[in-house]
Amino acid sequence: MTAALHDMGVAEMSRALQAGQVSSLEITQHLLTRVADFEHLGAFLARDAQLSLAQARDADARRARGPVHALTGVPIAHKDIFVTRELASTAGSKMLAGYASPFDATVVARLGGGADGQPGAGMVLLGKLNCDEFAMGSANENSAFGATKNPWDLQRVPGGSSGGSAAAVAARLVPAATGTDTGGSIRQPASFSGVTGIKPTYGVCSRYGMVAFASSLDQAGPLARSAEDCALLLSAMSGFDPRDATSAERPPQDFHAQMLQPREQASPGRPLQGLRIGLPREFFPQALATDVHDAVRAALAELERLGATLVDVSLPRTELSIPVYYIIAPAEASSNLSRFDGVKFGHRAKDYDDLRSMYERTRAEGFGAEVKRRIMIGTYVLSHGYYDAYYLQAQKLRRMIADDFQACFRQCDLIAGPVAPTVAWTLGAQQDDPVKAYLADIFTLPASLAGLPGMSVPAGLGAGGMPVGLQLIGNYFGEGPLLQAAHAFQQATDFHRRAPAGVSGA
Ligand code: GLN
């Protein structure tokens, strides 16, 4: 074998396992050593080498016995927002430090050992990944267990809230990771860390066993090296789940096949012929950093060369998506997080006088500053007298933002733009000013509020040699065309293959 084991993506690993060129045990041993070597990134929270090795041996044994799922034996690590039976689940919070879940999240079960008598894909669990506390943040600096560093520049953030996932994939500690995206938490860290990520349509992946932040927005998805790898993972982790009332009742999807299905008008060298890509003018404001602007424009020119047509569209309420999201998400969070009261599970204060002081001290000790800020904002906008002025208004605007997208999709098939207004910032740079970080969510929030699928695709390097992501947004359940465009782009470019210095090779 020519490439180092850690340079292999999911599809490549799957093929090598299938061909008997390598065993899951060899891959897993190699990656476990790497994870230990890259401890300084702060990407991993929980891991258990014996558990991973046992799963790898089991995967090899099953593969030797007969046909298995394509992903069997390929390692995966999960954002620590997914609960796992075998490893502690914290959601990046002191509130849940050491919490042992009695069950696996549906996404974890489907990718791993299965549940309810249904087989899983048989991927090997390498560990749990750092994230912002309860997925609230854009830099992974809100984790109670320390910040994660960006493998491209250790002085910078990897993005958030799925920052551990993005950093682990970028540093080639694991070929793929799960993430969750409420307002951009798969797309933005993917962009900041130079990996590929997809947030599917709301309802495509089950939220069962995903620690809830804002239930009407939360959605799981994969982060990996390529659109092809994401397609393989998404096919395995998605699908209707009777345990999630908002899960979409659709037949199982083969996103990989959809990705490869040639377009009707395709011709050699022009796989995207006939595809109309809308560029919302609000996604290219004056304030957009030049390096991001240039990389995104160059990527769009490449998509044009591949046959796509660029059309100007408008999402007039783009700016309003910030206040709308930062009312709705905290409102839902304040309700979801009421369960952490020191009674049912999680942290409980040691000293208290009565029930009230037990609640107060438990929550004061267990939650970090950003989580408290959101609980207070959420409680405020839902309170009698302010509900109509804030929460109700935000809900009305949310509907209008979703309608704006439908108006665009009458003129185009996909929407493109930047993922974030800048490349990854320096650690600590936005710690004192949360609103600055909120404003940087401007390009990811609209699709989240509308429940639309969105991707981040590596599109080049900007200032300081930091990665820039191209965002592609599809219509509802349009993951196929989205992955297809990203795949065509990645067949023609090599941005997704670039690795941070000192990470690739032997
Ligand atoms: N940055 C956004 C926030 O802090 C989005 C987070 C997310 O998608 N989980 O809420």
C-alpha cells in the first residue's frame, strides 16, 4: 500500500478492507496511536482503546465470514452531543461530566452495532469528540473541557460547535466524524478546518439520543474528507426513526447512488450541465473578507466550467436571520435545558439547604457562561409580555425566510455562497464579545431556519494559509443534487485533499 493508513478516506478504506489489503485492527491500532500523538489538539474527550480494538477484531471476523456493510470496520468518532452506551457522554458540559447513557443515540447505533434487532453498519467507535457546551458556540471555546485547536494553525479555533469533529478529521485522526448543526455547527467548522460536511434536511437523521439544544433546528450529519465519504455515511446514519416524532417518513436513501447518477444533460467534462446555481446578493456583502470572497468566486467559476449556470437571486431577510435565530434557539434551549436540575441526571451540587437552593446551586455550578446567557435570553423572550414582541415575531420571520428560499428555488436548483465571512480566527479573539460570534453565523443561519440541507466544501486557502469553505444549499430532501455538485467539484479540484502541515504522509 502506498498511502499512509491515516491518509485514506472512508471510501478508500472501505475498498482496502474489502480487497483484504488491510484489516480493521491495523487501521484502528494506527489511528489510536495517532490520537494519542495529537492529544495537544484537544479534539477527543472520551476513548477506550480496548473497546475500539475489540470492535475492530469483531469487524474483521465478520468480514471474513461473508458479505458485510461497506462501512464495517471503518473507524468513526462521534461529537459528544450523541449519547453512547459504551463511552461517557458530556455534551461538552460539566453538568453531564461522566454521564453514562443507558442507550445509544439512533445515529450512533445505525453507524455502529445497531439497535432493536436491526444491524448497524459496524463502524468502529474510536471515541467521543469535543464540542461547545450543549453545541452553543462557533469556536469550540465554550467546552467545559477546554478548547480544541485548529490543526492548520494551533493558535486558531477549529470552528464550532462540532470543532472536535472537524479538527479530528482535518488532522487525519479519524476518516470521518459525526456532527450536529443547529445554526451552522457542521458547515462552519468544516469550512474553518478544511473538511467536507453536510447538514441534511431537518428530519433526515433521527435526533433520538442527541442532547437537545434547539429541537426545531438540531440536525445530525457527517464531517469527512470528501462529498463521496459524506454520502456513504449519510446513507447509513439517516432514515425514519419511530423514536423521533420529527423524523421524516421516507424510504431509506442511497445518497451515494444519487450522487453518482449522471445528470440528463451531462456530457464529458461538463457533469453539471443544466444545473442552475443561485447566488444570493446578500451572501456577497462589502464586509466579506477578500480572501473568502476570492476563494468562493474561484470555486463558482470552476462550477461554471463544469457546466453549471450562475444566476443572481436574493434572500432579502438574510440579516434578520441573526436576531430570529438568537431568539428561537435560546427560547428552545431554555426549555430543553430545564431537565438539568440535579434531580434526574447529571451534576448535583454538594451543599444545599433545600430543594430550591439545590436547583440553583446545581445549575450555577453545572452550566458555563454562554449556556447561562442563552437560558436567560430564552426565558425572557418566552415570558408573558415579551412573547408576542420577540418569540412570536421571530416565528413569523422564520416562515418568511423559508418562503424567500422557495422564491429562489423557482429560479435555481442550488444556492451557493460563503460559509462564514472570514477564515478561522485566533483562539480567544471573540471570547469577550459573544455578539461578534453571533454575527459571523450570518450565512449558515438562513438554511437552518428554513430546515434546508447545506454543505461546506473546501474551496481553497485564504489569509494565513487557512481553509475557506464554499457553502452549497439545496431544496428540501435535495441531498442528492447537493452531493452531486460537491462531488463533481471535488473530482475537478484537489482542495479537499490538502492537509495541514505535518499531518499527511508517514
Ligand atoms: N454558532 C451557533 C450558535 O452558537 C450555531 C451552533 C450550532 O449550530 N450548534 O448557536
